[in-house]
Amino acid sequence: MNTRKAHVVSRLRRLPEPINRLMSLFRIIALSFIVSVMALPATGVNAQDAAVALAERFAPGSIDTTERANAALDEIVAARTEVDSFYYDQRIACYSRFFASACLSDVRQRLRAAQSKIRKIEVEANALLRKEKAAERDRALAERDNRAKQQPGSRSRPISGTAREPSPDVTAPAPAEAPAEAPAISTP
């Protein structure tokens, strides 16, 4: 067997120079591919840490007060900044790899997943804040109506955009006289 192996090796050494160069280039490409594939799982480990930590702190349905909603929105800003900077660094690292487009695609996919988790929390916090503002506005209107009912002499003004009736002490201006009609011009 050793003689056969030596024979194959000697035949490879006798190949023309361009083929030897091509084979060495192929070895370099294969080695760079293996290194980039081995490095790929290591970059994805921390990819969604900020989004996952935020999702654990603010589980669905856990935002039930305005203080908690405001805290969630503050943390969302920080988490989004952290995720964006991490993925920016990952995109730059992809350009040094041989298969950059596949790496960029993976980075974009992980970015969308992390942003989706953050967005769900943001929507829930904003919905609670909107609901609280509407409730506060309704309470203010009810309080205003109660005050108006308690004071018999005062009239409450409607909130809607419809026209208000003029008060009885304001007189309407007299209509202006209509202009005299111009004589008709006849044409032959």
C-alpha cells in the first residue's frame, strides 16, 4: 500500500504548475470556509440576549400599570440600541467571510426576530398608556359635567365641534340689502 500511496503522491507532484496553483487555492478556500462555518455559531449565541432578557422581564400581560409601561418603554430604547449595535457589528464581520451573502441573510433573520420580540412589548406598553390616557380624559369630562350640573346658573359648553347656540343677550346683525339687479343686455 505504501508504494501505491507514494506513486499517487509522485504523480500529483508531476502535475503542471497551473493545476498545482489551482489546488493550493482550493485548499485556501476550503480552509476559510471551514473557519467561517465554525465561527458562525459563536456569533449567534449573544444575538438575542437583550431581546430575550426584555421579554422575560415583561412577559405578555405583565404590563398592568403606567409606571411599568413607562419602565418598559425606557428599557425598550436601551435594548433596541444594544440589538442594533450588535447586528451592525455582525454585518461588518460578515464581509470578511467567504460566503458573505449567506452570513448577511442569517444576521438579518436574527435581527428581525429580536426586533419582533421588542416590538411586541412596545405595542403592549403603548396600548396600556393609550388606554390610561383615554380613561383620564373620560374622568376629566365626567368631573366637568358634574361641576356643571352642581352649578345651576352656569351653562356647560359642548365638547363636540358642532355649532353652539347664541346666547339670548347677543343680537344677530341685520342682513345687508341685496344689490340692485343690473339691466339685462339684449343682443341682436
